[in-house]
Amino acid sequence: MVALAAVLGPVVVGLGVALTVAFTTVAALVGGWATTRLQRDRRNRAARSGETGATGRSRWWLAVLVYAVVAPVVLVYVLWVRPESGVGLVLSIVGVFGLVVSAVVAFVGLFIDVTAPRDPATDRLPSVRLYVGVPIGAAVLAYAIGALRATGNPVGDGTYGFVIALWVCVTAYLVFERRPGGTVPSGSNA
């Protein structure tokens, strides 16, 4: 056992260090990208200089729209119909898995679309705190309430809180920000 530990110890430590470096690098890249996108001055400068994507013609809003349509259907089926066995249960499991995946894609798409460069003379900048921050806050609040009430599944409560708050924010974004005369200039492919 000592010989095995002596041989495998450095390998395990090396893998741990490699995974830590990889995770830290990815986190730093994502953090730097997000921080850059959040800078209001960069968004305005990019729009004035004609940077690609400065016209508000992001395609990510399509993923946001798909989520806005799919989320209520899955939530109603899972929370009210509540199938207990058979094909209904399989549909429920697949629906929840698909909903979580589409929520992540919609969340990223919403962040990218909200932080896209826009012309400050003709467009108003959507609130990142409102559209992106509220779902995160709702998840934390639902998790905390579930943990305090000892519901037995605070992670599930937090997930449902996130999914529902994201749906509300996505719907509000699509209605108020993507309409003609909103943040997308008239005549674009909104």
C-alpha cells in the first residue's frame, strides 16, 4: 500500500493541480469576457464605431424566445399534471432535463443580447441587473426559503425559482425590449 501510495500520490496531485489550473483559467476567461460586456462605455463606443453586433441584431433572442414558449408548457405538465409512472413520467423527466438545459442556454443568450452594443442616440440600454440578476436572486431566495423551511429539496426549490423568474424576465425582455421602437432599431430583424 505504501508503494502504491508513493507511486499514485504524485499522479493524483498532478491531476488535481491540472484540473485547478484548467478550472481557474476557464473561470478567468469567462469572468473577463462578462466584465468586458458589462461596461456601458464599451457598449456605446462599439455602437458608435460600427463594431460587429452593434446594431442589436443578435440571434440569441431566438433561444430566449424558445425558452419563453417551452418553459410554461413543461412547468404546467410537471407541477400540475404530475405523472407518476409510465410514459408520462418519462416525458416529465425529459421535460425537466430539457427545461434546465434550455434555461441555461436562454440565460446565456439573454446576457449576450442584453449586453450587445447599442447606439446610445437611438436605443436605450436594457438593464442587466433586472434581466440577468433577478433569476439568480430568485434562485438564491427560493433555495434559502426551502432550506429554512426544511422542505427536503432546497436545490429543487432554487432550480424552480430560477426557471420561473427567468421565464418572467425573458417574457418581459421580449415584450418590452425587443419590440420595434424598443432597443432594436426599426427595420432590423427583430
